[in-house]
Amino acid sequence: MSRELSLAEVFQLGYYWETKILLTAVKLDVFSAIGEKPKAAQDIAGRIQADEPTLVLLLNALVAMKLLTKEEEGDLYGNSSTSLKHLARHSGQYVGHLLLLHDAEWNNWGNLEETIRTGRRAVERHVFETDPELGSNVLAVLNRIGQQSGPDFAKRLKLMGSERLLDLGGGAGTNSIAFCQVYAELRATVFDLPATLKLTEKTVKDAGLESRITLHPGDFNKDQLGGPYDVVLMSDILHYQTFQMNHDLVKKAFVSLAPGGRLIIKDRFLDEAGTGPAWTTAFTVHILVNTQHGSCYKCSDAMQWLTKSGFDSVVELEKTAVVQGLKSREA
């Protein structure tokens, strides 16, 4: 039995103050302005064109949050090692673009009550559509993070003997690159929107895999997928779409697969009760307020799409994370 929350913990859940303080600091680029050497508030204010007295209040809060340090002698503010590594733009491990995405979605969260009362969503276009540059920068951050987990994911799928992979909505090509690095015989096609593939072209070139990874521009809901492929991968794309759109896309993937081929769906799935995993339940609300028609689904939903599309063997490979369908060799 899980323990009851204390009143203090309930209040902590309700306080969004520190979240907005951090997002504002990233948007103002405070951490980059400070850089590697501690600076006075006046110097920082001048660099980011801010009002010094009010900036000091923000800086002091960031010190309390352990994102900045403060030297009492001279009132100098410095970056913590974490901030210098991840929140200063000059760092190769900068993740600020992902936080800037959250800040861009801030006003959408203000519509949550109205959305719950009426069932109507306030968002007509995802922020990636309204701000393509931010979208590209976020994909670059996710690509850098995904480089750490991609090879292990590829090994767990046991793709030995597969030669042709379709990475549907493959973004920066993170999975295609990892899979090709793990399986020397594999060749991949990254299918995504033309604007996204500009970044993909760079990441594939940086990995030295131009000869094995092909870029296919298009809209996977409207255009043909090509093929035949031995494996089709759908990684973290279905939560942006409706139930019917996903069913239709799975059917399209089935057609593009060679006999004996595999469709692998990796996503943030809810458990059958819809109350876990905890992070995914919150992410579901995030999708509600920040997309026109997306949602998080259950593994059983994905397995239903696969079964109805004609897949012979349908299994949940990893709990609330990965589902696979196998196309019959006689299909």
C-alpha cells in the first residue's frame, strides 16, 4: 500500500514558482551571461538587458535552488557545475532548448480548466509548427540524449538478419544511426517532414552513415511509405495523433513490410487502469493542452491496431513501452 501524502507534499505539488523561475532564467539566458566566471548582478543585468534590482530577486532564488552560487564578498553570482554544463549555451551538453519549449507551452497550461470543463482544446497548431527553429533545436537536444540509450534499445530488439529498416517519423535519425552502428548489415530510411530532415541530414553526416541511411521527405499520414522493409519502427510519434489516425498508419505500415517483417511501436503507454506510470499520466495531460488531437494510449490499443491490421503475432516486448507485430511469411 502506498503511503498518504503529507500536507506539506500537497502544497509542494501546487507550487509552480520554482518551475517558472527556472524557465524565465533560461529564456533570459542568465546562465550563459554568467558563464564560467562569477559576475556582479549589475554586469549580468547589462548583458541580458534586465532591471538590476528585480534581477537580483531572481538570482537569489536561483541560488536557493542550487542552480547558482553567491560569493558574499562582492555579491558575485556564479553557475553551479550543473548549470554550467547544461544551461549555458556555449556548453556542448546544453539542454535549454527543451526548457524553452516548456516555457513556450506555459500559456497553454492556463487553459487546462476550460479544456476539462468543455472538452474543447485551445491549441490548433503544435509549437513545432509555429516555431520550426525551436522544434529543430529541441530535436537536436533529444538526439544528443537519445544517443546514450539508442544502442541498448537496438540490441534489445535483436534485429540480426534484418537488412531494411523504415524509421517512421524518425526525427534527427537518432534510432537509425544507433541501429546501423549496432547492426553492420542494416540500411535505414528516415521518413519525416522536409523541414525536419534538414537536421537529420547533418546528424547522419556527422555519424558518417550517408551511404547506409536514406532520407525520405513526406507526410506519413498522406504519402506512401515505400518498401518492402524488414522492420518498421514507430518511435514516440503516435501520442500526437488520434486513435483512428494511428490505426490507419499501422495498416499502412503492414502493407510496406515484407513477409515475415516486424512493426515495432515504442511510445509512452499507459497501464490498463490509466493511472500509471505516474510520469505518463502527467504527460497525457500535457498532450491534452498542447496538441490539437493527441493522446497517450494503452499497450492494448496498439495491440488492437496491430491485430486488426493483419499482424500474425502481437506481443508487448517491454511493459508500457514497446509493442511488436510480426507479419506472416505467407502474407
